[in-house]
Amino acid sequence: MKSEGLRIQRPAVIGAGTMGMGIVEVLAGNGFSVQVVELSQDLFNDALQKMDKRLLRRVEKGKMAAREREEILGRIRYVPAINNLDQVDLVIEAVVENLAVKQEVFKDLGACTSPDTILASNTSSLSITGIAAKTTRPERVLGLHFFNPVPRMALVEVVAGMATSPALVEAVSEWIRTLGKEPVKVKDVPGFLVNRVARPFHTEAYRIVQEGTAGKAQVDRIIRSAGFKMGPFELQDLIGIDINYAASVSVYEGYFHDPRFRPHFVQQRMVESGALGRKTGKGHYSYES
Ligand code: NAI
């Protein structure tokens, strides 16, 4: 398939959470001026401060020049709402994993950006086809599923919905490569590839603990010693237990309640408790000190 020879110059990111700010960091680090939409200036300021902490740590370790940090920060601009975005050619959405919320965002993006603007979702598990259908140009909508932590993880799943232009998929994949990332084209199935495979990794771990076969720390330690980088519980603390639970529910629903993907009730209890992982200072483990 011939690519469109894409030239991205003005990207924007919607949602300054764990993933959104990781994507912003990569874009700004590659020289792009990035507009960022978040629900409030305070939420954005907190997110920027967290990102800056990471940059400062790299400066302290001698892995980044102080000037580079300043340049990265200087390229990031807060925008209060989608209809305040200045001309953009690519928008990457990274708001909560909820189809109705994402569809609302895409409806606004479709209405407020130019017809050529590429609209991408960082969803882990939801239907790109369903998100794209809310815009007037589903052929310009695709999934760009980055992995956490974005600055360190090379993989990006590139997802084509039913209406996505194949030439666009090629062109965006080529562009992703210029960011130093590894694009992999996947089908628009619930959970795509990685999150589908990862469902039993997480839910079976809950079942093992619930039946008393092993404790959480033991499961994590054994899985690590089997060659995995992280065990399921420490990985959930990194991902966000709420986000991982939302992915479990959406894959389960996406496969019409196939028991292979059934979530575990303790996942839900963890979300209800508000202990969501590193981002709240406490999840399966404590990060408060
Ligand atoms: P998060 O909860 O850390 O951040 C979401 C952010 O979006 C919050 O700051 C929230 O205030 C903001 N937001 C919500 N509605 C908004 C709106 N209408 N306009 C602007 N901002 C809005 O979530 P996280 O972890 O960054 O996940 C975002 C997306 O990325 C989800 O779809 C998730 O499934 C996906 N994802 C998450 C990964 C992870 O490890 N956490 C990995 C890969 C994908």
C-alpha cells in the first residue's frame, strides 16, 4: 500500500493523565510544539509538574541537558477546550477508557478541526470503528495505542477501524517510526493484541490470590523470575488499577461475556477503594514514602 507521505507539524493531545503526558513528552522531545487539552488548568499543572520531575531526574543523572528540559517544557501549551485548539494536523486522544466519553470527545474533534486532521485514540481496548462513527470522517480516524511508560516503551499498536483509510495507516505508521517507536498494525478487535493476551495474566493472578494459592508479592516475584519484566500486581499499579479494570470489562463485553475474559470482583473492589496504584500513592503496594 502506497503511503500518503505524511507531514505532521501541529499535534495535540487530549487528556493529560499517565498516557497523555507520556505522549506529550515524546512529541515535545522530538521537537513538536504540542497543545494539550485537560479538564482544568490545575489538573494540567499537576500533570506537567509530574512530567517535569521525570525530566529533572534525567538532568540530575546527566542523561539530559538542562537546556533540553527547558526546550521540551517550552513546547507544551495548555488549551482549555477542544474548540480552543489552534490549527492541528494530528490529535491523539488519551482520556478515560469509556466509550461514551471518547465518542463525545471525537464528536467535538470532528466538529472543531479541519477535515484533513488525523484523529487518533490511545484506547487500550475499545472499538476504533465505534469511536470513528461519531465523527464526520471515519476514514481519518485510527487507534494509536502507546504503552506505559511512553518515553521508554517502543511498541505502538496502530489500529484501523472499518472505515480507516489504509493509506493513512501506512503513513501514520511511518511517522511513528520517526519518533523512535515501533509501529505494529493490529485489527480492531476488543483489546487489540497485547491487551487481549494480557487479560488472563491479570485476572488469573487475582484468582490465584483469592483461592489462597499464593500471595500478591509471591505471584509477582515468581512471574518476574520466569522472565517477565513485572508481575501482574506491580504492573497494575503502574498502569492504574482503574484503567486495567476498565480494559478487562471492555474486553469481556466486547467478546459478549465470553467466560475466558471474565473480570474478577476483587478488581472492582480495588477500584471502589480508591487505591488505584502509583498515581494515588497506594494500590496493591504502597508508594507513600
Ligand atoms: P488517566 O486517568 O491517568 O488520565 C486520563 C486523563 O484524561 C485525566 O487527567 C482526565 O482528567 C482527563 N480527561 C477526562 N475526560 C477528559 C476530557 N473530556 N477532555 C480532556 N481531558 C479529559 O488515564 P490513562 O492511564 O492516561 O489512560 C488514558 C487512555 O490511555 C485510556 O484510554 C487507557 O485505556 C489508555 N491506555 C492506558 C495505559 C496505562 O498503562 N495506563 C496504557 C495504554 C493505553
